[in-house]
Amino acid sequence: MESTPGAGKAQQRARRLLAPVATRLWRIETDGFDRLPDEGPAILCPNHISFLDSAFLMLSVPRNISFVGKAEYMRSWKTKYLFPVLGMIPIDRAGGSKSAAALDLAAGVLHRGELFGIYPEGTRSRDGKLHKGRTGAARLALEVGAPIYPVGIVGTDRIQPPDARVPKLFRSCSISIGRPIRPERYASMAEPHRAYRAMTDEVMFEIRELTGQDYRDVYATKKAEGLPTDTARVAHVDDAAASREPELVSAR
């Protein structure tokens, strides 16, 4: 019988075993975790600055959490069995139907009432800036009716920079959970793609508020680029203006 994609008992055992070890090797400060629901579906959207981000978040949350991870992990014997057992759902970042298949599996995780994590930037930031978000999380939120919780991660890039092979011990980082962004605010928008973009932009604004990162209104790439830096700001949106798209604009 085919196993159910996503986190299961193996992650629970790993959390019990590894969380005490991690807190001895690193100082992981947490804030806002009381905002997470005790049960029911929720999508966690962190910024992404280090290979350790998923591991530290998994060890910090009180519930199982499934993540999407790049399909390249399935090509290495070191990770092709371990990561899926711990809750990773592989995603082909080429986009189109290949990426949609992973989001369908993620929807199944949420329909089971579980937590799901996805990096809206799509890849690790090589320059430490916060980059434009991709709309997959918003699509899931509106499809399933699950809230998105922005997550701000600070300091993991000092423990293990994006291209470092091993982490540095006895350093500190922080993980903060922001206020939930509920899909009901965007469900009435006439054009779905505008709703996806608007909700994603709000998520990125909230992440920026949690981390203090400078914002770049371009998608992240594997290579840091010398592009101008803007500050994320979301135009005001209320119930009466739900049909208008909030945008990330630059504050000079």
C-alpha cells in the first residue's frame, strides 16, 4: 500500500529525539507560536535564508508539518528516502503541471487538517534580502480555505550560510510567527490571479515586518544579483475595497 505523502510518526519521533539536541547546540528563540491553531489546517510561509530553516521550524512547532522541497533532493541517496519520511513533498521548480502536482499533494495534507510549510520565495536568498513571493501558497489557501501564517526567520544564515556544507555551533537564531492572513478577505475578488497576487504580497509584507529584511521586487535566484533594494509596503485593503489588489510598492 502506498504511503500517504507528508509528515507522520517518523517526524514525531525525530522531533522528540532531535529537539533537545538542537537546543543544546544552538539557541533558537521563538515568538508568536501561540498564534498557531491546536488543530485544523494552516499554511506556514517562512522566508528562506539557510538549509536549516525547515529543520529548525520542524523542531520548534508543536505539531507535524509537511514541507515542499526541491525535487533535486530525490536524486541523492543521502536525502531521497530521509526527507520524504520526515514530511517533504518534492516539487519540480520548472513550474506548470509538474509544480501543480506537488501542490495537489499539499492540498491533501491540508484537507487532513494538518500544517503545511512552503517558502514563497521559492529558493534560498543568497543576498539576505526578501524577494518577491510566488503565489502557490495563496492558491492553496483559497482552494482549501486555510489561513496563511507568515514566519520570520533570522540568524540561520549565520549558523549555516546558503552554500556552506556544515553549520556553525553555539550560535543563535529566532523564529517568529506572524498574524494569520485569512483567505476570506480575498475570496470575493473577481479575478483569481489578482487575489493570488494580492494575498501573496500581503504575506511578503508581513514577513518583512517580522525579519526587518530589505525587499526586492524580483524573484529570488540561485545567484545573488546587484539589484536596487526597495522596502516592502502594502497598500491598505479593507472589506469595502476587497476588489482592489494591494500591491507591494517602493518607499523611497
